[in-house]
Amino acid sequence: SSSDPEPEPQFPVAVVEPVIFNFTGTWDSECGTLSRSVMDSLRLIYPQTSVINVHINGDGGVPADPLSSSESEALARFFNVFPHGDSTYHIPYTWFMCPGVVGGFNFSTNAYHDLSISIDWTKTNLDPALALDILPEVTGNQLTVKIKTEAVQNFPVPVFLSVYLTEDELIANQVDDEGLVNGIHHDVFRHCLNEFNGDKIANSIGYSTQSEYTYSTVLDNAWKKENMKITVVVW
């Protein structure tokens, strides 16, 4: 909209934020005492950092997690996280992801310290390679999300994006040190808007290009639309 006949090109202002995939289960006491408290603290101190809490079911007679779904189970398989027999990682387990870095965290008393150091490092040392416009539209229960991408730097490796829906402030029973209690759960994974069957869970982005992607889905009637959040993950 500038009246300058020869305007200077302006790159979008972009901020690099990591994404945390936290695999948890309401039936597991460590998830209630460690995982949940760490994630709740991170979302308060680092509100721009996306946390996706993926609730999965137990096995061998362990009670089911009411916040789990077939998609959360599939996401656990993708990350090779318990409860599957050949899993490498057991809950509570967190994958920390940012450009150039993918790291897993077993939960301990150092979990918050390790994650906060990693978040600070990401925000200080990494430059964004992509600019994103995320344009959602809801009509009734129909959600359409248009995502526009622009490469602001050349990247020599394949880059992909995935789109996730989470819901906030869900109430469900949680096992912790005091037994079974009702609690509020934040950023609970609900749906992946990419095709999550088989091997296509992401769309490929070419470098030095402008691209546009459109996703559409019907929201479950049980989900509260006002509590939904869209997270776009660049791989």
C-alpha cells in the first residue's frame, strides 16, 4: 500500500518457536505429578511456545484415557512412544522440536530446567526459514484452514509442515500423588489436518517459493470451538 514508486522489499517479521509434543496418560501417576505440572508451567512462562499434549491409552488392563483417540494412538506410534510392545520410549515422554533440532526428554526433576534452557536457546540462536499466514474459517462445525508459506531463506534439506488441532481446558480424571482427582488439562491433541493414514502426515514445501495449502475438516460436536487452537509445525 506504499505510495513509494520503488518500495524496498520487506521480509515478514517471524519468530522461531519450538513445538513440544508431550505424550501422557491420565491413568499414569508420573504424568499427573511431573509431566502435567511441567507443561502447565511452560505454557505460563513461554506462552508463545506450542505444547501439544497427546493422551494415549494404557494396555494390559490399565484403564483407558478418556482424552485419547485413534489419532493420538497413531501419533504415538509415529514417535515410537509407549504403550506399543516395540516402543522405544515410555510415558511420560516429550519430544522437543525446533529447526535443526529434535530431542527427546524422559521426565525427571530436571525436565523443566532442560526444556526451558532449550526454549531460550531456540529463541536466541535460530533464524526463521519460513513465514506463515494461518487463515482459519469456521462455518457451523466445518473448519477450513488456509496456510500460506513463503521461504525467507534458502534451505537445502526437505521441509514439511503438519497442522494440528488442540483443545484447552478439558476436565478429566488424573491419577497423581493424591489418587484419582478431577483436573483441567491444557492443549490436548484432537486432530491432525494432514492425511494421517499411512505415511502422509505432512505436505512438502519447496525452498525459495510461495505456496498455499488448504485443509478442511468437520469438528467433533463434543469439542468446544472457542477452546480450539491451530498449531502449524514446520519439520
